[in-house]
Amino acid sequence: MRTTRRELMRLGALAAAGAALPGLALAAPATPVARAARPLRILILGGTGFTGPFQVNYALARGHKVTLFNRGKRPSPEWPGGVEQLHGDRNSGDLSGLKGRQWDVCIDNPTSLPFWVRDAGQVLKGNVGHYLFISTISVYADGSRPGITEDAAVAAYKGADAMAETQQTLMADVENLYGPLKALSEAEARAQFGERVTVIRPGYIVGPRDETDRFTYWPHRVAQGGDVLVPGDGRDPIQVIDGRDLGEWMIRLAEAGTFGTFNAVGPREPLLMDAMLQASRKVSGSDATFTHVDPAFLEQQKVDLPIWVPRGEGPYAGYGQVSHARALDAGLTFRPLETTIADTLQWFASLPAERQAKLRAGITREREAEVLKAWHARTPGGANG
């Protein structure tokens, strides 16, 4: 089965918000990080999910002062420096902890609802010099064509009063509401903070700490070796960005005072499905072989495989070829794919055995074997790679 509409609508910022990762300490950056020219007071809304800790870690290394605002329901990583923690609940409108305070920068990680932005704006307006908002490429009205730029039309919201929508309503109809509500949230950010806004639109955010397993499924599966089921012919383009690259770039955007809207997708050069799998095989040193299976056959078998989006067909065919030219000009950089793969495998291997045994994306080895058997029976000597 092709990547589903439901999955595509949940790209980007839902992963950025992330899941609780109890007890996970953050290592210091692998290479020395230069101090920023001017220390900033940075407020991060969220900060304990997926990308937030990378923002915090990098900001501290750069010499900034960091304040987190969240509900306090997730254990915080062991920060390599002092971090101020404020608690409240944006769903209930409790932002009292932010009143009467000033920051140079606010980074809004978890917001999916326009009234969260409105309420933050009412408290922070005049007290924050720069507002950075994590959105998603799911805001685009037409995802069928490659080369989507930041100037493309965004999806129109068609529903009840968006300012009255709840998180529960969003999740109940995520297919139809997620992208349009994100687009409304972007507009609300500009209404509240004017031109001093930076909107970041990621696609698939991957790497260590990614609890969705959408990307992790592939390096993990390849590392196990044997015959790997690959959707399509291996030439479909995919785009992923390491959560560390995303988080660190956002801190640099804050330091530079860069405003505007940017597609945060990677890597720098086009990446095809087979190239990602071959890199995974090289990193893990496995004996994996790749069997390419026709998408129509997978549809019949009701097989759902993550990350992959078939090129040239369907309303989301362009999601593997979104333009990142503007982000590159604004200083977005990428660590090697092999590094992301290796670190992802190492992180996943550090998780409890019961967690490793139940991936949250992809198919089981047993189901994969069944489908491959059926495919080989239909096409003797099917293509391997």
C-alpha cells in the first residue's frame, strides 16, 4: 500500500512534537560548537519531545539562555547546562507562567491549533522579538507535482470555528484537518507577530529519538539481513531531515534574525529509495538483498510501508521532491545520511528489548515473508538488488 493520506497529513510537526522519551540523556555535540556572537534569551514551547531537546542542547552549546514552557508531563533529558522550566497548558489557555517575561526568541514546536498561536501571541506580543513556528509540508493544497516551493498555495480550512477546535477534534479527523489547521496557525502567527516570524515546513523528521519508527524501520530491517521487500522499483525519490539538523538550524536562524518561510527537507542532493537502502546495508554490514515489488501488488496485499511515496502518480507524488533551495540559501546543512543511519541504529539498539520487538511502522518479518513468497510465486526470479 502506498504511503497513506493519514500518514502524510501527520508529517513534520507531529514528529517534531514527538513522544516522551524517559531517562534519555543527551550527549554533547560530536564536534566542538562555537559560541554565538551574542547570547540570546530563548523560549521554547514544548522542548522535551523529538527535536526540542536538540534545539536546547545546541542552544546551550552556543551560549544561549533557554526557558522551556510545557505541561511538565514528560521527563526532561539531562541537559548539559541550566535550563529554566515553566509549566502551563495551552489546551486550557493556561499561559500565566509566561506573563510579564521577555525573551529575544520564541520557538513554537508542538502547535497544531490556531488558538494556541493566538493565545501565545496575546501573552508574548511585545515581549518576544522573533517567533519561529514549526509547520509542515502538509499545508500545501497540491502535493502532486515535484518542486513545491514556499510560495505554493496552502490548503483551505473547511470546518467549524478553527479557534474553537480542540486537539481531540484534530486527531479525530487528522486526514482532513491537519494541513489546513497548520496553514491557519501559520497565518495566525503572522497576525500576532507581524513580519518577525519564521515558518519552518519539514517533511519526514528522522534520526535518533524518532519514536514513529517510519524511517527507523528501514535501517533496522536492512541490518537484520535477508530478503528485504522494497516497494516500487527503487527509483522513487524520498526526502528526510535529521532532527538534529533541523533543531540546530532553527537556533542559527534565530541568531541571524532570519524571517520568512522555508521548506525544511533533505538531504541536499536527491535521494532515491534504493540509495537509502544501500547506505543502510553499508553502514550495518548486513547481507541484505532487495526485492522490488510492484505497487499494485502491495495494494492488493494491503501492505503499508513507511517513508516511500511513488513518483509521478497520486495527489502526494511531489512530497519526495519538495524544493529546499530557499532553506539552503538560509544556511540549512545536513550531516551525511550514513551518520543518521548509524546513529539511528545505535539509538534504537539502546531501547528496551520489548520496544525494539514492536516497531510502530512497517510490517513484521512474518508478514514480509508471506508477501515475498506470494510475489515470487507470481513472478519467478523476481528482481533483487
